[in-house]
Amino acid sequence: PFCTRVETTINQLREKYGKDKLRRSSRERTTPRSPFHPNAKPAAAAAEAVFRLGGSDAFWKFHDAAFANQKDLAPDKYEQWAAEAGVDKVKFKALIDKPDLMAKVEADMAVGKNAGVSGTPASFINGVS
């Protein structure tokens, strides 16, 4: 929920500075035992699947759909949003349960932890948090 709140500001910055001056990247930093966001890790794995199958454009479309519909996070919705982002449903279904997706989420979490991130959202501007 806190990440959703920062999306408005990030989108304003993207419009103001454009792609040439503002680069946005995403690393998963979920809260594994969070009572307010139990679907964070499965959603992150679904986003990784979308990225692998459709690239950055598909990832950001999926990301935007997931953030706009956080109350509806569920496997059937991940499939729907992946398809809406241009990803083949059959390939998505085949990839979504692969253990390496969750391993990637875990690796991203470790990167965040090593960088000193203790909560979400976390932002770095020119390498400084």
C-alpha cells in the first residue's frame, strides 16, 4: 500500500523529466510476513514472469495494473494482467510456477537488504537513498 502512494510522485517526475533524464528501475523488496500484504511475493514472481516473457514494456504495464488493483491481487488476475500487457497466457502459465522466479524475488530482496533498504518504498537518486 505504501508503494502505491509513491506512484503518483514517480509518475509526475517521469512526466516532468522524461525518459532521457529519469531512469526508473525496479527491484523487488517485499515484506515476507507482512499482514497487510500477503500477496507481495507471488505478485513479484508474476511480475518477473511478465518481464521475462514480454520485456520492460510488458513489465511496466503489468506493474501499473497490479498497483491500480492491489485489493484484487490473485493468480487469476496476474494471468489477466499479463495477457493485457501482451504476454502469451500459455507461456505465462507455464512459467509462473517455476522455482527460479521466487529465487529472483529472494535475490532482489537480498540486494535491497545489502543496500540498507529496511522498508518499502525505497528510492535512490544518483545512488543515494
